[in-house]
Amino acid sequence: MSGAEPDKRNLLPSIVVLVFILGYLVSGYLTLDATTRLVPLLAAAVTLLLLLIDIVQLMFRGSDAEDPHLAEGGGVKVPDASSRELVAIAVVAGGVAAVYLLGFLLAIPLYLFVSIAYLGQQSPRVALIVAALASLTIFLVFELALSYRLYPGVLFS
Amino acid sequence: MADLLLQAAVGVLSPGTLIFLFAGVLVGLVFGVIPGLGGTTALALLLPLTYGMEVSHAFAMAGGIMGAIAMGGSISAILLNAPGTGPSAATCLDGHPLAKQGRAADAIGAVATASPLGGLFGVLTLLIVLPMARDIVLLFGPPEFFLVAVFGIVTVAISSSRNLLRGLVAGGIGLMLSFVGYDTVHGGVRYTFGSDYLWDGIPLIPSLVGLFGMAEMIRLSIEGGTVAADASAVKLDGVWAGVRATLRHWKVVIRGSITGTLIGAIPGVGGTVATFIAYSATKKADRDPDSFGTGRIEGIVAPESANNAKDSGALLPTLAFGIPGSAEMAVFLGILMLHGLQPGPTIFADHEQDIYSLIFALTLSAVLASIIGISCVRWLAAITLVKGQILAPIVIAVSLVGVYAINLTPGDVVLAAVIGVLGYLMLRFNYPRLPLVIALILGETAERGFQQSMMIGRGDLSIFLHSITSITLVVLILLSLTWSFVPLLRKRFAARISGDVS
């Protein structure tokens, strides 16, 4: 066998992309008129075809792309990083939600502290100092030096 | 042209602009030294910050970053055997063995000389080609623009991933996303699902910041750790020996520079390919090729001259056709657009002065980076000791604020974060990001070119074969696709033969 052993878990991202393309095709067909949907649906159909070939290849032969050394930027170098990945993505999502609700000036120090202390596993003191210094620098640069009015958040606007 | 160059030189050398150039060089060196960040991330994070700047200042800063990245990347390649950027990986081959022999200074001296010389060669080539570029671009009508866009997407998809299908799928998704928003050809709104925010399409700048800047930072926060354990092991004495050695090998500098400029001009092929080809060409041409990899100074000079020359090569398709030659150029395209410069045939006529300023900034930044790089090499090496888990959240926070500052729209912050996560997942599951972003940029050009061609040709597809230019482009697209299957077929053939033998 030339490629890596087939692993059904590798199919998951391809299936997510497949669902996205199918949704795009159906939504475009149902909501757009014939002239405006021509090019988008053509692009989606070609992409769908390529993806199906990739999926078939993945199911029956595995794929060379599963080798992280062949991936862009060397791939991600943490084996079985799923739980850390979920936490990292959740922390970013929480940070953005905090920006939306509380505004930058409250959300940034909060995000930095949680990120450094919890995800980065640094001591609370280090996290607090870094969060305070970085937030102060952001405030000085953006609010004072560049005169941007940073978003105050839904709760305070 | 001499007048314009002189004006550009005066503009860039004015104290106000020089400060931004200097700042760009420092940022470029720092981002270059830290493995995994590189020029694309630095430019993506800088992009929103340039919004309030004058065009000349923004170009000086971007030029400073682009010129200094190569130097920074090579410092960590030599000292730590951890290339700060992809193209600097070739420098590891002979640079780190030299460092282990206690001759790191020789290697850094060679980088500091070959890098600006390569940059200078690339810029001179660009200056010669630029006046002709205007005439070349005028040969292009709607069918040619459509084909150029398709060619750009195809070459990037093929070259940015070892898995051709995934590269093309990523390009296809980028195209699909580029159709979101108002249809400029027929009118009507597509795929906005009632959101006013998406009427103008998916904004490029938050997408770039998310896909390149934030995705890399999420990866860094997950992988954690530091690059180097001990910066005190760095030995640095006698840089001038490396400078003299480079000047002695001037033929290697010229060969590397030509390779870098030519390969840089091909969309999507990228700097890493350019530096490795320059390295292997020098190795093949040498009388003692087996000694490469043990600490030959030519093994540093060749890739380094190619590394800086490639930027000028990549600038040509970026400016003339709006087709970025690399990920770095894709982000740079965002900076151009942010400041109202629309790449394409008219850019040379409308913004000649700005372009010459950029070219001058690129040249000067390579020289400045060499001087600063040599002076601050020990401190730069110490940056690699900063923990990823501390660095990543700070950079994410700054980039979110920067993205918001462009339009003062909270939607941009959410979009950058969503695309950042998407970019990370693409990294994780080996989908290349560059084809997606190139297709996102070129989608509108491709669609407009296609629709206008159909109107001109009254629905007849032979319009795409009506001129020598369009026929050449069709042949190039077909050749690129065919050529990309050659390694695959060769591998299958080899596997079959080995199967038969066993």
C-alpha cells in the first residue's frame, strides 16, 4: 500500500466540507436566480467532485497528506491534542464573546489572564502581570496614541 | 524613471518614513527569528494597524518587514537549527553545522551580505521589467483576466500542498466564499442570509488576520514550549570573515538571485522552493558537492540571495495582475487595497510614485536588517526563549483590537476569530490555507472576467481561445494540472515495480 492506513477519523473534516458544499449548492439553487447562481454553483459542483474523489481515495487507500511532515507548516506537532485544542478554541471563543459583551477594555485583561493561567499553565501572578502590562500597552497604543475608541461592549454601550 | 526613483528615495529617507521603515525592520526581525511566525503573520497582524497611516508610511513598514524577515529567519536557522521561516530552512543545511563548529559569526556575516545583495538584484530586475509590465498588462482583456485568475488559483493549489486534491478543494471553497455578497455583474445579493454585514462580501482583512495570524497563534498556544533551551550557547565573533567569503563567491550570489527572482514571480511556488532550488543548483555546480551539509559558506550564500530576491519577483504578478506570488504577497495585497490601491493594469500609471517608494523601501530594509541583525543577534536569539503560551494570547488580543480598529465593526472581530479557528482546523487536517485565500481574492476577478467574456462572445466558449495570450494561458493551466500528476504517477509506478519484485 502506498499511502497511510485508512483511518475513518480522517474522513470527518472531509464530511464537514461535503455538508458545507451541499448546503451551498442547495441554498444557491433554491434562493438565487439563474444568472446570479451560474458561476457559484459551477464552482461548488467542481469542488464537490474533487472532494468526492478525495474522500474515495481516503476511504480505500489512505492519504499521503495524513503525514504531518507533508502538511503546510509541518502540521500540528502535538499528538492527540484534541482536549487542548478544544480548550484553546473555547478560550478564543470566550474571549470574543467577552469582547462583544464587556468591550475590549474589560475583555482583553480577562482573556489574557484566563489564557495564560489556565491554557498556558503559568502561575496566577505571572498571568496577572502579563495581562495587566499587555492590556495597558493596548490601551496606550490604540486609545491614547492612535485615538481609536475601543468597542465598549453591548452591556456598556 | 530616474526622477521617480530619486523622489522615492527622498520620500523614504525622510525622518517620518524612516521611523516606520525602522519599526518594520525590527518587527520583521523579531517575527523572522521566532519559528512558525514569519512574514505572513507579521504582515497580517500589521495590516489593520496601517489603516490610519499615510500610504508611504504603510509601505515603508511593510517593506521593512518583508526585507527583514529573511534575515531574522536565518539567524534562528543558523544558531538554533530551527528555521524562523520556511525559506530559511535551506540555510540550516550548512548554517547550523558552521555554528556547531564555532563559526556562527561567519554564517551570519554571509547571510547579512548575501541577503541584501539578493534583494538588490531582485529590485534591479523589477525596475527593468516594470516599464514593460504596463505593455504586457494591456494585452489582457476579460477572457485573459479570467484565465489568469484560474491559472493563479490552480498553480497555488498545486504547489502549496503535497495533496493536489486538497489544494484544489481549498481553492474551490475560497471561490465559493468569494461569491458571498452583492453580485457586481448581475445585481442581487448572494449567500448573506439576511445579514447586512455580508453585503460587501467576506471582508479580506479580518480573513487574512484570522487565517494566517490567529491560526498560527492558536497552534502556538496548543503546542506550547520554547524554541531554544539556552541562548548563552550562541558564539558570535568575526562576522567580517563571512562578509568577505560571500563577496568572493559573487557568482553564487548571482545564481541564487536569478533563481529567487524567477521562482518568486510564479504564483504560489513560494520562497522555500526558491531557496532549496538555489541550494541544490549551487551544490550540483560545485566541484565537491559531497562537502555540502558540513558547513560550506556557499550553502548559505545561495539560498540567502534567493530568499531576498524572491520578494521582488513575487511583487510583479501581485501588482500587475492582483495575483499574489506568495502568502506574504496575499497579505500585502490586502495592505494595498486597504489604502485604495487597486492592483492591475492601471496601478503603474496611477500610483507610480508609491510603487517606486515601496521598491526603494524593500532595498533599504534589506540593508538595514543586515546591520541591525548583526548588532542585535544575541537579543534576537533570546526571543526564542519566550513561552508560546504567553506570546500567543498577547498576539491574538492585539490582532483582535487591530481588526476592530479598521472599520470599528465588532463583526470583523467575530469573523477574524471564526476564520482563525477555521485556519487552525485547516492546519490540523492538512488543508492548505493559501489556495483558499488566493481564491477568495481572485474570485471576483474570475467571475467578472467569465461573465464579461460570455457577454462579448455571446455565450460562445471559444472566446477563451481568441488570442495568443489566452491560448498560452489555457496551455499553461493544462500543463500545470498535468505536470502535478507526474510525481503521483511516478510513485504509483515505483510502488507497482517494488510489488512485482517482492
